[in-house]
Amino acid sequence: QVQLVESGGGLVQPGGSLRLSCAASGSIFMLYTMGWYRQAPGKQRELVAVINSAGDTNSADSVKGRFTISRDNAKRTVYLQMNSLKPEDTAVYYCYAYYQSMGYWGQGTQVTVSS
């Protein structure tokens, strides 16, 4: 069982920045594929960005050039740096871990972009 704890959400003005963190349990964190998803009210959960154990990343077109996913294996933590935030980025952001056909979700952290 992998436990994930997100932090770093909050209220930010349009054009601002936030950094989300997700701390994971487990001594083999370096083998996990990690991702960030988000779900806005009335919408389906969508993939934001993913990073595999080799450090390869991919992200949704809607956040390319603005969001960056990274990981620190020594701290068992994955990050999502979000810049140039827009109101449409408002959502609950969830951390996701995937390993050997098993997926695990964090509890989510709210990000609200509003003036």
C-alpha cells in the first residue's frame, strides 16, 4: 500500500504561481511512475503531468510551457510547479502513483485561481 500526501494548494491570482508537493511512502519510490491529475467542478478528472522512474515527463497540452513536474527520489516527493496560472486551472489536484499494475491516489489539494 502506497500512501500519498499532497500539499501546497491554495488561492492565487491569475498569472501567479504555486508549487504542489506529494510525499509518498514506500522504500521503492524511485520505481514509481508519478502523476498529477485534476478535477474541476462538473468535469472529469484529467491528467496534468506524469514522470516515470527514468525522469521522462509528459504533460497535457493545456499546461505545456506553464507547469513542470519533477521528483526528488531521496525525499520520496514529486512536485508540480505551476506558473502563469489561469482561472481555468482551478480544480482539485490529485497525486497518483503507479507501480506493477497498481495505482494509488492522494486525497487531493484545492487550487483556486481568482482575482
